[in-house]
Amino acid sequence: MLTSERKRHILEILKREGRVVAKAVSLELGLSEDTIRRDLRELAAEGLLQRVHGGALPASPGVADFATRQAIGLDGKRAIGRAAAAMIEDGQVVILDGGTTALEVARHLRPGLRATIITHAPSTALALMPHQGVEVIIIGGRLFRHSIVAVGAIAAEQIARIRADIYFLGVTGIHAEAGLTTGDIEEAAIKRQLMGQAAETIALASSEKIGAVSPFLVAPITALAGMIVESGQDRATLASFARAGIAVTEA
């Protein structure tokens, strides 16, 4: 079997089963595991999958740059944004992440809402400006240009002084086994700290992120209190999250 044929076969398995086990593929094709692992490395370098111990999982398209992500699944992100915005009550202190889905939360806040919203994303802060009853607190630090969010020691110091009711979390991968993941190690650390400063964390889970994995772990899936997903998701996948004790809201 040619290399291109093997790679196509691997991607077909990934699409059909949601994972690739290197040993199983090597036995199926009568090839060494080293050969399959080399194929997985090359496919991962092309951004077509995420290597994990023993094989691979789907890679998240959410690691693309901010401008590219704005055009992905816009209708679904708007629906998630409306559902998340409806959860915010007067008087609450809310942490709102950066990212394209969080922007939709800011854009769908109800008129007259009186709350405090904290964000480390300048783009999210600007989207909150029309809401006169919302006090906006911006966390500063070194700008991570890929996601347009503040990271680093200055951001971490400010986050440590926050106590919030809800954190609306954006990640690039949400997987029942691999957990909550993102594409940058510093960004993952900041998200983890924000989770620790909120009474509950709710993930903004647009379709392209569910079942996908990125290189850096933020937290296990069980760290979530809830998640908001687009309607029409695979029932078995949603059931795996519910079994972990996560309240799943379909937007």
C-alpha cells in the first residue's frame, strides 16, 4: 500500500470512529507500528489530526488564526452566544473569555443588564461597550496575538484577585477523555487560573471543537459545571458529557 493510500485510510478511520489506534492499524495492514506512527506524525504536521499516546484523535480547526475562526460556524456560535447571555443575571460577576464565540455572548446580552464582566480579551471588552449597565473590567498583560488575549505573569497576578460567579470558557478542543485543550501552553495556564477563580465554569462548545483535541491541556472535562452546544449534536457524544456530571444546554 502506498503512503498516500495509508494516510487516506487512517483519515477514514478517524472520521468513522473518532480515533486511530496505531497498533490496530498496523495489524490490519500488516505493517510495523513504526510505519503507522510515521504516517501519524506527518498527518499531524499537516494539521489533519492530533497525536496522542497510542494513536491519534481529531485535530481542532479552532487553532487557526482569529480572522479565520470568525468565519467558522457563525450561526452556531451566535446560537451559543444567545444561550450563554441569557444565563447572566443582574448583580453577577462574570468572566468572559476571548475568542469568536465569546464575542457572540457579548453581542447578545439583554438590554438593561446590570452586571460586572471581566475579560482578558480587548475584542470582548470592546463588544461590551454598548451595554451601559455592564461594568467592564479588563485584565492586562502580554498580548497573545493569535487569540487576542492577555497572558503572562501580569495577567495571572490580576486574575488571582478575582472572585466570579461564572466563567464562560472558550477552548479549541472538548473531548470526553482528552479533556479541555487549547493550542498554546501559556493560554492554557491562564484559562486554568480563570477556572479556579469562578464558582462554576461553562464551556462555549461550538461544533468544530466537540470531539477535537489540541496540544495543551487546560483541565479535565469533569472540571466543567456545564457546556452550551449547538442543537443537532451526536447524542452519544452528548451522553458521554452528561455521564461526567456536566449539564449540557442545547442552543
